[in-house]
Amino acid sequence: MSTIILLAASFPAELKDRITGITGNGSRCRVAGPFDPPTGAALSPGDAAAVRVLVTMGTLKTDAEVMARLPSLGLICCYGTGYEGVDLEEARKRGIMVTHSPAANAPAVADHAMALLLAAGRRIALADRFVRDGLWSGHSAARMPLVRGLTGRRIGVFGFGAIGRRIADRAAAFEAEVAYHNRSRKPDVPYAFHETLESLADWADVLMIAARSDAGNRHRVNREVMKALGPDGIVVNIARGSIVDQEALIDLLRSGELGGAGLDVFEHEPAVPDALRAIPHAVLTPHIGGGTHEAHAAMQGLVAANVAAFLAGAPVVTPVPEMA
């Protein structure tokens, strides 16, 4: 019986091509899926028993029920950095290794974070509409309201992994002051460390969210944290929507207690509340932070390397930290 690599979602065709050629148990692996959810439910008993590898995304639920449907599962391979949807405790009980693609898309996501900050801070979408609607006329220097630039701004980075570090370096290149909050202080970085997120928000007027999502930081960026940024403050989120109290964010943007937002992720994506879409000083993108050719090539390479190592009986390349 050939080994099956099951795809839990639609991935680029290049990924399927790369992992189809991998061998397991001396034979070429077969790639199956994606099928309609729940994961694995559409497989015959024989095919379910042949699945040794599940390729999924961190936003998808991979819980005890999914693992029970795939009795021979040995590797859960997450495409991307996040893996919050995987029940790690259950995976450990069943002897299932979990991997991810850390830092593979970090440069692209950090670039997008800065693009969102610039778009929100400089009102790029509103300026584009201003021109398209034919409102640009005359020779006045005050065609649109003046805004604050990035030079000299206080930019706080919440989460200082591969993405957070790159955001900090990019922000510093714009001549901004940069500080960060993380679970632990990072050695050998030139940025000030804040012991708490509240302290960082009190100091900053821009908050860049790059923290890893888990059960402990749901709505960690709450009303008080965002309000501390002030009426000129900006929130940028390229991590996970669950980290931000979305209703509080909408309220603060509407009331003018927060100046703007740049959001690539949402609490219940792909659903975005009408109230949020109606706010002109919120810049919204559809979870495309890692959407570059380079980022996807790097993620595909790590997925293929982890799958190949696992099926060869060798140590995987990038286990999640809890299983390293």
C-alpha cells in the first residue's frame, strides 16, 4: 500500500509537484486532497490508514478527531509559521511530530507590515480616491489634511521572532524610535525592551503586532492597550486576528481615540465586519502578508524537506519549538 500525503487545504501546484516525488516505504508517495472539511472525513478507511503525513495551515483545526481519522499519521506539517490550530498535546500523545516553516515568509510579512503602516499613516487609500474622484485642483499646499510622518515616531513591536525583528529593523531605517515587548528579552538587539505590553503601548504611538497566536493571548491587544496609543496612534496587525479585540478596535477608530489601523488579519476571517469596512482610515488586506513568490518558494522548500526527512526516518528540519 502506497504512502499518502494528505493536503488539508488548497496549496500552490508547485508544492504538490515537489512532494509527489518523495518516496516512503520504498515507493513513490501519493498526494491526496484537498477535500471538503472536516479533514480526512472523505477518505475511505483504506486510504485513511495510508496517510502518514498531513500538510495543513495553522489556521485550520487539527484536533483529536482529525488525528483519530488518520490512524497512521506521523507528521503534521504546517505551511507557514503559525500552528495554533494543531492540538499539540494530542499530537504528543499519539507520537505525531509537528513542523512549521519559521522565518520562510518573514521578510515578505515584514515588508507588508511596513506597507500597511505607510498606507494607514499617510492615508494612501484616501489620497488615491481623492485623485480618482477629481478632487485634486488648484495649487494649494494643503490639498489633503496633513499627517504625521514616520521619522521620530515611537514604534512598538509586539512579538520579536523572525518577523518582529525584521519589522523593527525596517522601522529603524525610517528613522523611527523602536522598542519591543516579547515573552523574553532578546540579546544583542539595539532596541529597548518593555516587560509588559501595557508599558510598550504607553510609550509608543504605533503598535506593530507580530506575536504568535495561542490560547493565552486572545484579545491581548485590548481596548486599554490600543487607547494608550492615543488619537494619532496606529495599530498594524500581520499576526492573527484573534490577538486584537476587534470590536474595541472598531469603537476606538470610530470615536477618534485611535488614529488608524492597517490589518492583514481578522478575528473571523474571511468575514470582515461591515462596521470595519466602513472606516476610511483603516487599511484592510486579505491575509496576503506572505504572498510573494519568494516566500512561497521558501515555505514549499521547508515543507518538502520536513516531509522527506520524516519519511526517510531522519530528524525533521523545523519542528515547532514545543517539539524541538
